[in-house]
Amino acid sequence: MLTGEWGIDRIGLPAAADDRLGVEWELGVAAAGLDVAARSLSLADGRSLAYDGLIVATGASPRRLPGTDGLSGVHTLRTVDDVLAIRRELDAGARRVVVVGAGFIGAEVAASCRTLGLDVTIVEPLPQPLARVLGDRVGSVIASLHRTNGVDVRLGIGVDAVEGEGSVERVVLTDGSSVDADLVVVGIGVVPNTSWLEGSGLTVDNGVLCDETTLAAPGVVAAGDVARWPNRLFDEVMRVEHWENALDMAAHAARRLLAEGRGEDPSGYVYSPVPWFWSDQYDRKLQLAGRPRPTDDLVVVAGGLDEERFCACYGRDGRATAVIAVNMAGRVVRYRRALADGLSWEQVLADAAGT
């Protein structure tokens, strides 16, 4: 969408009004409050809805840079409206793009804008892109990829201010330097949309806290970016912000809600997936499965980190925790299955040695 290759028709969701589903839609009306004990949902227009079962899937909202409200040319990227607004800026002649944050959103925006031949600067306070997720070694690979493609990558530096008269003109950095900009895209993370649940009776802690089956309270499940649950496969209470998890968790939560209504044994509804996602940047398809930490051991099992194609595994405490690959989709599929089966670090080392 950013490069203009696709139109809105390529990413639109199916029509909401599908009579076969028997769904009554309340579009354009926000949820304003919830009373779990009374099983009642309050709407922003003053009405309330009683329910037997409820799925909380309110997602998350992007963090914004302080002091940029009312300044045109500063955007986040979360919705269709966001991408269309950025496209309008590009079509109107924006040539100098500053991307704040070198996470997956920021990196993909930078790659798209460079593909269009624009001047792009990435500003990231961490020592390497994605260092909190992938660690410095793989993060440096991402930085090198963008520099090779002409991006000015500035690491270990934050944003002090975004300045301009009505519209953005420059970004002032914490090292005292500044970067001229016609367009700023901010990708510095998201916040779960849970403020409407204050006093609801649900446990809210960096999302809606669920049990390992996605149940948050009797008659209530949660799914997607807003949900946080203990994933027994990784022995971690996690909240996953990836597209694939939103799809899989939604289907699981719906089944769990129906099972609760039927009084079925919840032990058969444990949700313990291997999180998975992908990111397309230039001619590279980066795929990650699992739950790595930057302090995990890392071993390359195919190719090399300085090559166009490679596959590497993360591990700790004698067990593999994740696989990352560039342009090696088949490897990711195989290792994702192995991670679900409890892949040992010994086996990863054997793979790396070719035995």
C-alpha cells in the first residue's frame, strides 16, 4: 500500500453484512464499560447490552511522540486510514522521511520509502534495530541491510523534539543534531486498549490477563493484541502483537467460549502456540518463530548472517526457543514444528554441525 503497488481493494476485509452469519453489527459505536458480575456491556451512546458470552478483542493503539499533536506530517501506522494518510503525503511530494523506531513497523516503512527513491533516516535509541527481541547480532544484520539500501541509520540516539510551523520541518535528536523532514512516521510500540475496562472485574495488567485457555472471567475470553496469557510451551505470560496470533487466538477463544457455555473440561482448550510472523524488507523475507530473548544463545544452522539467505536458532537452558531465517521459509516451517515438540539445544547444535 505504501509503495502504491496495491490498492485498497487488495487489503479490504470481507463485507460485514453477511446474512449467513446472523450477526447484528453495532458499527461506529465504542464500548465504554463492562460489568462482569452483571454480564453487561456499556456503549458510548448510553445503551447497554446484556451478554451470555463476550470476546474482548479491542487490540492496541500506537504510542505517539509527545509534543506532536496538531503538527501535520507526523504519522503512526496502524489502520487503513493511517496508510492512506501517509500515501497522500508521499503523493504530494514528501521527499525526506524520518522513521522513529527501528522495530518491524519502522523497518518496513523505511524499506518501502527507499523503494520509492526517497531520502530516509531511521532513528533508534537501542544499539541495534530490534535488539530487545533479536539481540545485537541479528539486529546488526537488519541495520546493515538498510544501510546497504541507502538508509541513514542512526542508532543509540533518541528524539528530543519534532519542530515545524504547522507542519513538520525537522527532527531534533538527543545528540544535538537535527534531520530535515517532510514526513515523520513513528513506530515506537503500542499500548493495549484496556482503559474502558477499568472497574470491570477483569484483571488488567499490560492487557487483559487470561488463564492458559484464554478465559478472562466466567463468560469472557480475550484474543489478539489485547490479550495476555500464560503460554505453557515457553513458561511465560505473554502478549503477542503479530497478525498470525490474532487470527489463531481469535478462533481458539471463540471455541473456548462455546466450551465454557457447555460446561466442557477446560483442560482440552489450553492455548500454547509457537508465535510466528514475517517481515518483507527489500528483497528479503525475514521470518521468526518462537519466543527469543536477546540474552539467548544463537547458532547459525544454514548460510551465514552476512549472506542473503540464512537460518539461525535461539536457545537457553538446554532448549531451543526460536528460529529466525531470511529467505529460507522451509527451514522456519520445519523448526516451528520442532519447537512445538520441545526441540532440544543439543539437536540444534547437531543440525549446525551437519550431523
